[in-house]
Amino acid sequence: MDATTSQTRPAIARFNPVQPGAAGMKMAATGLLVLMAAIFAITRVYEHQYPWLSFVKAFAEAAMVGGLADWFAVTALFRHPLGLPIPHTAIIPRNKDRIGETLASFIRDNFLIPSVVARRMQNIDVAGATGRFLQTPAGEGTRIRAGASRLIADIFESLDDERLGGIVKGAVSSRIRKMEVSPLLGHALASAINEDRHVPMLEAGIRWTARALEANEPLIREMVHKKANWALKLAGLDAKLADAIIDGLRKLTVEMSTDPAHPVRVKIEEALAQLANDLQTRPETRERVEAIKEQLLDNKSVGLWIDTLWQKGRETIIRAARNPDAAFAGKLGEVLKSMGTTLESDPRIRAAINQFARRAVVGMSASYGGSMVKLVSETIRSWDARTVTARLEAAVGRDLQYIRINGTLVGGLVGLVLHALDSL
């Protein structure tokens, strides 16, 4: 037996789908068959004294035949009846591999074909379900939240961090390389300008310039002193010139911060608007941005930054999943609840997220469906036939024993009817 088989046996042993009462139903079916045999033996002895017992005898005789036939049929599914190598018995052990391949094909044809997955995903509201989950208070849906959180944490902890991180980083880098970022940047900048969302950034830049001027005042004075000729230095005008430059720059920053219509500020806004337009329409600008993007992606520091983002994101997900109530508390909880409200109420966002989820699942089925099917068939092929047979028999035990009981009773009724017709 190979290593794969030995590794899979413990997993099967832990799986115990025995239905309550399966053993009791088996005893009941066997006991009913023994009872019919006893009734047949008794009625056969006393039939000549009590002719009406012939009807009971006919019922018991036919019931024995029906019960034995169904016992043979049920047993033949899982083993050779009485250990005899009768053809076409022990069906499941002999055809375990074929059953695995058939099950895998069934899963592929009914669940993993991209067209089937897309059709099923059309009726699944991923965004709405996520929104409702995020809005659920900590005290409600505790079991569902805990189960989902535990599953997410286990998945992220069990996956190979190095390989998964490489896949994530590779996917991010590949996606960014394929994406032309210049029009996106231009559109984002134009939208910010149209909605005056650039104003806080512009004012922050002016304040930063004022602070930089204050911090570098000695450097400016030294530069003016070095550039001044000997006559200015002799007359002491270099210090006055430096004071004038510093005061002029300080006054400029104050006026720009207090006057929205300042000419320099207007020029900056015009330059930003022109940049937004160039990013979207001018080929030269777009090519320069793409070249800068490629250089950044090839830079090792950017790769390390992406790796750091992945590690922090993974750790945050695991930490939040291990303690969902804490993750949903405080400011983060308020943000998550607000996101849930938006996901559930905004039709455009819901449609976009559902479309993304549908495409992602369809893409996964197209890329990895074959691997999943192969995993199912190979896993079943590696299982021990005796263990699988015992578990399957236990899983459907009650129904199988009902078949034996029904066969016994139905056979008896048919025999009784035939005997009655024969007597008439």
C-alpha cells in the first residue's frame, strides 16, 4: 500500500456517518426474516389439521423468498453474499475507482463547467449577503459568524504562505502591468478637481512649503551669501537680500493659503487640470507614465513593499477571523457596518461586486476545475475499499434495511394473493 493510501485512512476513520438506529433496523429486518421462516415451519406441520393455515403458510413462504432476494441484493452491493464469489456481487468494492471517476465527472459536468457556474452564480447575491453579514450585531448570528471566521482563519493559516504570497504578488504585479494606469490617474485627478477634493491636498502642500521654508532658512541665507559678489558682501547687502527673499516667500505662502483666487494658486490648479487631461489624452504623457510604472514594478523595493502589504493583510485577516467580535467592535466595527449598509443598499456597487465574484468563480472553475475533478477521483482511488464500503453501508443502512423489510412484507402479500387465487 502506498503512502497516499496510508495517509488517507485516518481521515476516513474520523468520518463516521452511521445513522442512528441502522444496527437496530438491520436486526429488525433479519428478525422479520427469521420470524417468517419459523411461521412457515410451524404452519407446514399443522396445515393438515387446520386448512386455513395454508394462507399463513403461503404468506410466510413468499415473504421468505422476498426477504432473501432483497437481502441478497443489498449484500451484493457491498460484499460477496456468504463469502461466495458470485458474479456481479461486491459491486462497490470492485468498482470503487470507476465510481470515483463517475462522481468526479458528475461534479465537473454539473458544477465546474464555466457556463453552469455562471448560470448558478447569477442568482447568488454575494454583495448583499456580505452586507447583511457585516451589519449583524456581535450578539446575533454568533454561531454563523464564529464558524465562518474559524474557516477563514484555518484556510489562511493552512495554505503555504510562501507559495500563496508568491501567487498573490505575482497576480498583483501581472494585473498592474496589464492595466494602463495613466487614464485611471487622469480620470481620478479630474474627478477630484471637479469636486474640489484637490483643495485639501493643495493647502497641505502650501503648509508643507511654509514649514520647509522655516526649517531651511539658514540654508537659504548661506546660499545667498555664497552667490553674492564681493561688493554686496562688503556693503552687508547679502543679509538684507536673504531677508527679502525669505520674507517674500513667507508672504507668498501666507497669501496662497488665505486667498483661493491667488494667481499662483490658480496657475497650480490650471497645471493640475492640464495634467489630468494629458494623462487621459496625450500619448507622450501616457507612455512616460507606463515607463515609470514598469520601472517601479521592476524595483526590488516595490516588490518588498508588496510583500509587506501581503504579510500584514494576511496577519490582519487571521487576527480578525480568530476574534470576530473584536474586529466588529469600535471604529473598525462602525466602518464595517457602514460598508455593509452600502453593499446592501447601493445597486451599482452590488452589481459590480456580484459581477466580479461571478467572473472570479467562473475563472477559477475554468482554470482549476480539471484539477479539482482529478483530486476527487485520485482521492477516492487511494481510499481503502473495505473502509469505504463499511462507511457507505453504514451511511445508508436504515434505507437498505427498510428495503429488506418492505421486500419481506410485499413478497408475503403477493404470495397470499396468489394462493388465494389458486384456491378459488
